[in-house]
Amino acid sequence: MRGRKHYFVIFAFLVLFFANIATSTSKGKFTPADTYLINCGSPDTTLLDDGRTFKSDPQSASYLSTDQTILASVKSLQEKVSFSSESLLYQTARIFESESMYRFLVFQPGRHWVRLYFYPLSHPNYSLTSAMFSVSCDSIVLLHDFSVKDTSKTVFKEYLINITSSQFTLKFSPQKKSFAFINAIEFVSAPDDLIPDSAAAVSPVGDFNGLSQFAFEVSYRLNIGGSIVTPKNDTLWRTWLPDDQYMVFPQGAQNVSVPPETIKYPDGGATPLIAPRWVYATADRMADAGVANSNFMLTWEMNVDPSFSYLIRMHFCDIVSQGLNELYFNVYINEIAGVSSLDLSTLTSDLATPYYKDFVLNATAITNGSIIVQVGPAADVLSSLPNAILNGLEVMKISNMEGSLDGLFSSGGTNAGLVPKSRSMRIAAAFGLAMGVTAIVLLVMGIVRWRRKPKNGWERQKTFSSWLPLNASYCSFMSSKSKTCSTIISSGLNFGRLFTFNEIKIATKNFDEKAVIGVGGFGKVYLGELEDGIKLAIKRGNPSSSQGINEFRTEIELLSKLRHRHLVSLIGYCDEQSEMILVYEYMSNGPLRDHIYGSTLPTLSWRQRLEICIGAARGLHYLHTGSTQGIIHRDIKTTNILLDENFVAKMADFGLSKTGPSLEQTHVSTAVKGSFGYLDPEYFRRQQLTEKSDVYSFGVVLFEVLCARPALDPALPREQVNLAEWAMQQHRKGSLEKIIDPNLAGTIRPEALRKYVEAAEKCLAEYGVDRPTMGDVLWNLEYALQLEGASPQTDLPVENENENSKPSSSEQPGTNPKANKEDQLININDDSGVVVGSPMFLEDFQGR
């Protein structure tokens, strides 16, 4: 009896021992129940360096159902095709002229990887670059009307699908009079807990449940801050690509790494199946971490299909801190806060311990066809070193309600919008059809009525002018040297002259690339010249850029309401042939920055710089006060201050501008936008925009003009990277003269310099409430110029301005340009501006 008990105890011990081994092993190992690897068209098995063996085409014939056998093969790929360990899989292919399918038995239902390899090999009878086909599996559309036309690179598609039956069918359906092809296939089991059933929803904020009901396509899988991780180093045979091409501001990121063996997986949460050690052992951190006001974020931008929602998985591992509770940062997805003050120490209770977070981004929150992931320091949390990190990033497309991962088509090949699946859906479809018919009838009636109207020069086409008010005003353009513009005021708007597309082509010599004077997200800016010799700046938008359309809309809506000597004038536009073209006055001396540093142009004198700053301040002051709510520029920098032939400064580029808060508001809540180095840190952390955010940026410009160096220069030592912080630090030490532009040495009167620096210093106050208004700044700069020995050449001091130099009724704050029902012909004086002496600067005031 004792012997039996003894054996029973030994048996129980062994069971527990091996169970423990199995548990610890399963933490990093996974043995797939289903493994089907096929090298299509290959006569032999293919062994990859990661240990995977792909069956030959004859060995996999039992899985395939097709009418005929058409194979393609090459001895090697072209040299220009990027080499990888899997390149052997692209050297052969199988071609299908009719619908064909692979069928696989499923021994263990659950999550499975489906990986497809495509490369258009040469074939004597088939041009694979012209193949057009769809790929589906059971009820899920993987690819619709798919083709591979680029022979310079291979195409790899990776899906994660939840299989619920005992058989899996992969179907290839060629278009009529076309064919399909495939180079290699993987169908492999994946851990069921790889994707949980719920994740954090970004917009609207909450929990997203039911992920197990969807299929996923891997859009991006990035090893942040490190090199490529191949399937050889990933238990699940995944590939992690470097993030370099997706990093928006690489100068602001610093790669960090530790030996992979130092990574310690927690008892619960992240495992090597979530991501291998090589991913968590590398990261990007902020390049100037530790600077008091690290006012930028690490940003990655990836192009996606905006008609789908996405699962975004972010991998974190604190390999930068020396101790716990040193790292706090915020996470943003498409400028929406995902996590505030993320504290890895609390979540993992240790350093170098992996952690991951899943988010679902709804399709409605995707703008400009891209997903933007950002991490930045949580400035409102006390920590020794403001910093932020990211180790890995995965972006996966989520199938839509019709089970498609490519367009609105169901697996039957019909449009999802025409396939009602239930009685309620049939009712909804009938209702939608009735609404559609009604809309068409109303549209036809509207067209008939429109055609009956007398035609004029303001006919609208299907262009960006469709969102312009129909009763736009007309401005006859005069020379850029003129200070007035004769305008017919209607609804307070002035869209200027309507140029024909032919006029624009002649002015730019058919958009000659040699005439390009600027390039941005909106498109290109060309130097144009009219027949009478007047030069223009012609901005031609890119219709495929959502960013460009949005910036065009903002800019034309604002500039149509504003006219001031120190704002770049909108001359007109062209909306023929679906073009988006805006025409501005030409600023012959270009951006201010080119005259301070970074070019071979002659350097500006101190007096010129001061007068330019005064002009820019006048323009900004008018923006902030020239309408009831005011306008916040949001992108003030030396490249957006342009100079005309007389070096008169004018503010430009209003694509990011926002209408200011109303009388009942203190701020405008909005996502952070602007340029690194100029961003208001308070706006950055609180996402609350006020006119004082512009004031901060202008303070950076003042120091940039004085010191002749970029606002942000990562090439410099850490304490010098941020100009605003460095200048303030030197000013407090009484050593500011050491960093002033050497070209200005001995040319500035000390009392004028003190007044100028005082204005810049107050602009850079940490909190907006402590900063002056632009009127205050303008007053101080004018006083600094007077201390230099004379008043501004471009504008008389405010106290000497007579009534004729005050703003016209169209510019006066609080006036209503719609007061008169009939159009009026008035003269607008571009020298308008109101400056009020501020008590903020009166302590040193001795009189003008």
C-alpha cells in the first residue's frame, strides 16, 4: 500500500514538473496544429534559412482544384528586386485562366495566418503584369481586382483569419479575359490569444469588443529604432521592418538598444509570441530628451485605405530609464489622445519589461488617407527627464461588415451595398433606394433651374470652387507696388480675379519646373508673369492630397476676408479643368530665413531686421484683432514671413490657421499642429489654442532673427538644440551677446537690444496668460527702433497716425461688412493697424 502511495506521489510530481515546463516553454514557443507551406510552380521542395520547408508544386497537387496546369519559373530574380531570405519563393509561379482553389483540412479551428507571395515573372505566353484577379477565402474577400504591375519589387500579403470550420478554401478568380497567378502560399495556425476580443477605441473613446468576429490584414509591422527582424528570429515567422521611412521628424529621434537577453517578459501580458525580444530591445527616444520644454513629439505616418477601420498595436519597453518612475508620456493616434501620462513603471513594476497596448481606430477618424502615431512627454507630470519612447508598431486593417478586406465587395463578387442579408437590411436598402431616387429628381430639377439662369463669368464647375460662396466679390488686381485695391464688397468676401487656365499656363510657361519657387503638402508654387509684366506667385494644388484641399479651403476662406499691407494678398484663383489654383502677389525677396542664415544672400542689417519684425508683428496684430473672433495663424516661423522688393514683411501660409475663441470662450480646443521649435508648450500639452500661442512662436522668431540660427538644431549639443531655451538660458546668465549673430556685433545700441530682448523674453513665458498681446509686442519693437535713433520707415508711430491711416470699415474690429445691403465701392488702405500702449512695458518707458 505504501509502495502504491509512493508511486502516486512520484507520478503527481512528474505531472506537475512537466506541466510547469510546458507552461514556461509555451510562453515563448508555439507549435502550429496546421502548417501548409507551398512554393507554387516549383518542381522541388524549398528550404529557407529560417527552417521552413515549402512543398513543391507536385507535392501540393492534392490541395489544388484547377482546369489546367500553367507554370512559370526563372533561374533568378532581377538584380533590382530587393533580396530577402524568401526570394526563392518568388522564382516560380502557377497561373490560372479560370477560377481555381486550394483546399486545406483544418485540424484545429481558430486564428490562422494566410500569407500570399506575388511577383510577375516573365512567361512566353502570359504577361503577368497585366493579370487582374480576386482572391477570397470562404466568406472573406482578401483581394479584389488585384494586379502587380511593378516588376522592381515583390508583393507580400499577410492576413490573420479566425477559421471556424474543418476546411479552408482559398479561391483565385480571374477577371473576364484575364488570368490569376500566385508564387507561394502559407496557411499556418496562430495562437488564439494573439489578438484579444477587445481593445481601446480611439474615436469615440471607449471599449471595442468582438474583434474575434473580424479578419485582419497586416498593413505595417515596424521594429522601431532597430533593423529588420526576419522570420528566423520570430517564433511566428513574422517580419518586422525598420521604421525609418515612416518617421516624420528623424532629427528629433534617437535610436537606443540593449542586448536582447536583458529583456524580461512579465508573468502575464506580453510574451515572445506578442513580439520577439529583438523588438523590445530597440526603441526610438526623443533626441533632446531632458530639455526643459521638449515641445515636439516622435511621429510616424503611414498611408492606409481610409474606408476601413484599423487595429493598432503599440509595443513599449523602458530601456532608457535608470530607475523606476522616470518616464511618463502621452500617446496620440491621428491627433487624438490614446493614453495620457503612460507610466510603464506602474504597469510592469520593472525596467526592460515588455508591455503592449491595442487600439481600434474607426474609419471616420482617418483623414488624408493616413494614420499618424505620436508619443510625446507628459509635461504636466513631474519627472526628472521629459522623454517618450516606442519600441514596436503594428497596424492591421479590420474587415468591414461584408467580410471584405479590399473594397466594398462580398466574397460573391457583388457590391456590398447591393446585397441585403436580412429583412431589416432589405427594408433599409429599399429606403435608401427611395431616398436616392428622390435626390436624383431634386438634382435634375436643380440643374434645369440652373441652366435657365443667364450665364456669367462666375459659372461653377466641379472643382474646389464648389465650396466657395456663390456671391463672391471681385477685385481688380493692381501692381504689387500699389497700396490700395479697389474692391466691390459683397458678404465681406474677396476672392479676387478669376483667371482662365490658359492664362495660368501662359504665365507659368506651361508649369515649367524651372519656375517652381516652393513645394509643400498642397502642391507646388510657381513664379508666373502676366503679359503686362506683373509677376505672380501661383499655387497649384494637388487634387489627390486631402491635406492640400483642406489647406486651400482654409487659406482662401481667410484671405478672402482680410487685406492688410503686412499680409500676403490673394490676387485671384482658377477653377477650370478640376484645378485648384490660387494666385498671390509675388514676394521677390522670398522668406526671411534666407536673409538671416542658410543661404548666400547678403546679410540683413540690424535696422532691416527690426523693421521686418515690426512689419510681421503688425500683420499678426491685425490677424488677432481685425475681426470679431480674430484669427490664430498657428504656423509662425521665418519661412512664413515673406519680403517684397522693398523688404516689407508680410505674413504668409494660412493653411493651418484657425478662427479664435468667441467672447464666451477662453480658448479653442484642437489637435496640435505647427512646426517643431516654434510650438507653444502650453498648447502642446493642453491642446488649447489661443492667440498667445502665436505670441510664443513669434518670440522664437525674434530670437532667430537676433541669433541667426534655426529654432531647432539637433546637430548641436543637447542644451543648445532648442533656440528658445538656449537663448533664455544665456540671457539669464547675462551672456546673450555671445550667441548673437556675429554680423550684428557692435551695430546694436544696448538700450534697443534690452527692449527687443525684453519683448522676446515675455513672448516665451511658460503660460499664455503671462505673455503679452501682439499689440504689446508691436509697441515694444517700435520703441526699440526709436531707441536706435529713428522711427520706422515703413510705418509712422501710432501716436502720429492721422484718421486717414486708421483701418477702413472693412477692417475695423467689430464692424459688420454686411451692414449695407447694396454693394459699395470703397478704398482699402493697406497701412491699417491699431497699436495700444501696454502697461506691461511701461515700467521702463521714458516717452517717445
